[in-house]
Amino acid sequence: MQASEATVPAASSDHFRTKERAALISVGVKSAMTIAKFIAGLASGSLALMSETANNFSDILTSLMTFVALRIAHQPADETHQYGHAKVEALAALIQMSLLFAFAAFILIEAVRRLLDGDVIVNPGLLAFSVLIISLVVDLWRWRSLHTLAKTTKSHALAAEALNFLADAAASCMALLGLGLARAGFPEGDALAALMVAGFIGFTGYQLGRRTIDTLLDAAPQGLAEKIRVIVAGVPGVIKIGNLRLRPLGHQVVGDMNIFIARTLPLEKAAAIKANVLAAVTKAHPDVSLTMTMQPIALGDETMLERILLIAAKRHIPIHHVTVQEIDGKTSVGFDVELDGAMAHGTAHEIVSGLEGEIARELGPDIEVESHIEPLMPAELPGQDAPAAKIEDIKDHLIKNARLDGAIFEIHNVRVRETPAGLVINYHCRVDPDLPVGEVHRHVDELDHGMRSDFADISRIIGHAEPLKASLGQAEWES
């Protein structure tokens, strides 16, 4: 599926519609309050009120900007923006911050001019006070609802909108104070209130800008990396933690992490450790999305056999009968290697030499490494079940030879197939469960060799040994 056709999760879509609706409501509310304040400002001649009008007008522009930014930010990732468009919200917040600073500077200049001139007439009436009181109530209501919604959706743009409404509420309080002073016979109070409005707007812009710039500069949330390290370190199987990089991306925090695990672990176990790490991080911090890499490292408690088998497994070369000897202070390693029987010996020797060289580099220069090449049996052989009389004959010989051996009991599940390469025999038997594996292998191997002496056309014989049942004793078997 192409990026443009990607399905948007239901929760993400609901968040988007909620944020879009909130942005549109903000535009409508601010438009109504701007018109009311403009009329009241003209009637009263109040700089504080006219500043509020200009502030609300700029807020309309920023609300529209927020609406557009939310629509762009919701678009899925594409070839150009492979992490999505969530940072458009932070860009919109940065522009809003710039407008707040510009507006604060304009009010500051005009307020100083009025204070220096001293001949400004301010005539606040009921309309001006009513508009400001209504505006204060509406601004506080919108700030509270947007602040809650911004925390829920992790939206930088809505957080900026909430701060704008809080700034409007504070500005309305200051404008009310200025109008009250002017009404009481102190006209300069209006300009002083305008100065306070400018200062508050500038401070709001600074708070917004600091957080927005951190987002645009990929500043990791304070303390989050250390919390994640503690969580990951507690997951079984994680030896240590390498690099951890985080950055904000819209309502999420994304990043990459490198963990170290034992190199002897099978793939299934390594995958389980990775899944457990991601689950633990997601449980504690649902908004964090990590890309994780695992690096296998050697542990101090690895045995020599584990190290040899690991090297062979990485090269996809089957080996067996690994022996390790200590001779006059020098270690000698030997093993059998299975390779395709049809392979040219020169090619096989080159493969085995590479394996021997890597084992020597792993174990040290004083290690002696020798190998024996065996032909790998074909994986598939066409064939058919042998006649019943042939199967019974082979079973009788197996039982006779097992009784002579004395350590193998209860021959059962005998299967004989005729193939172009000869007879392939499979059988099950039982042995004392306390016998060592090596001893069991020796007895089964001797039984197999005896069968090959009895039947020259045997190509392959496979004996599967199972623990002896308590209900079947040797006396009963021999009888």
C-alpha cells in the first residue's frame, strides 16, 4: 500500500476532528469579540481596549493558521516527509509567537507615546466595561477547554491557542483596570494598562516560543531518556543499553535505541527480548515510539563449545562430534563437517578452511583446529514401503541384536522403505533413562552396525531411543 493510501487509526482520526472543531470555534469566538471590542474602543478612545481589538484580530489570523496547520499535520507520511507532517503544528506555533511579540512591541510604542503626550482623552462607558467583562468570561472558558484538549491530544497548535486565550483574559483584566482608572479621573491609567498588556503578551510569547523552538530543534523531553533507560535495564535478557535518541514529533516522541544481548541466544529468544522491551516502554510511556536494534556481544561465561557452534551456525555449516583436548598446554579442537556429497572437494576444502580460520581467530592464535569432511545425505529420496515379510525379517534381526547388546529394549515402530539408494530403516527403542547420552549413542550405533552386517542393502538406518517405561523390565523383555 502506498503512503498516500495509508489507513489512519480511528483514535488519531477522532483527535484530528476534535482539534479541527476546536480551531474553528476559536475563529468564530474571536471574530465576534473583535467586532465588539472595536466598536467599544472607538466609542471610548481607550488604547487598552483598541489594543485588545488588534490583539483579537491577530488571534483570528493565528486561529486560521492553526486550523490550516492541523489539516496539514494530519496528512500521512510521504516520500518527502517520511516522519509525517506533525511538525507543521510547531511551525504554526512559532509564527503565532512572532505575532505576539510584534503586537506587544506595537502596544508598547503607542502606550509610551500617549504617556509622553499626556493629552489623550479616554471616555469609558457602559459598553466598554460590558464588552471587556463578557470577553474575560469567554476567554477564560475557551482557555480552560483548549488547555484540557491540548493536553489530551498533545497538540502544540492548540496549546498555543490556549495561551492566546489566557493572554486575552489577562489583557482584558488589565484593560478593565485601565478603564477604571480613567473613569476615576486618571487618564494615564489607560496607557499604563496597555503597557501591562504588552508585557504580559510578550511573556506569553516567550513561554510559547521556548517550547516551540525546543520541538523544532528536536530537544528531547526533560528526563524522559533516563526514565526509559531504567525501564529497559529491568527487562530480562538486556545486558546493557547503547545509544538512545529521542525527539518530539507532534503528539508523539519518536526515537531509536540500541541494546546489547548475548550472542549465543537463538533468534526466537532475541525477538522475545525485543518485544518485551518495547512493551515495557509503551506501558509506561504510551506516546513514545521506538525503533530498536539489537547488538549481540560475547559474555565471559561462554564455553568453548558454544563459541565453536555459534561460528558454524553463522556460516550455516552443520558440524558435530566436536572434541576439545588440552595437550602440553595447547588446546586442540576437532569436529566433523557435513557438506553436499556432490560438491567438488576443492570447494568443500575452501569452505572448511574459512570455518577453521574464523574459529582460530575467535579462540586465539595458539589453538589447533582440525576438521573432517563428511558427505551430507540427500534431503529427499523417492521410495515405497518394503513388503511386509521384509519388514518382519528386519524387525526380528533388530530384536535379536538388541538382546545381544543388553542395553536396548522394546524395539517398536519399525518402518522400512525401499529407495534407489537402498533400504532406509527407522525404528524406536527404549533404554535406561539414567544412561548418559554418549553411552546410549554408542549402543544404538553398535546395533545399527550389526544390522548393516545382516543386510548389505541398507542405505540409512535411524534409531530413536526413548526412556524405558517403569512397567517394562529387562526380564520381561528377554522373555
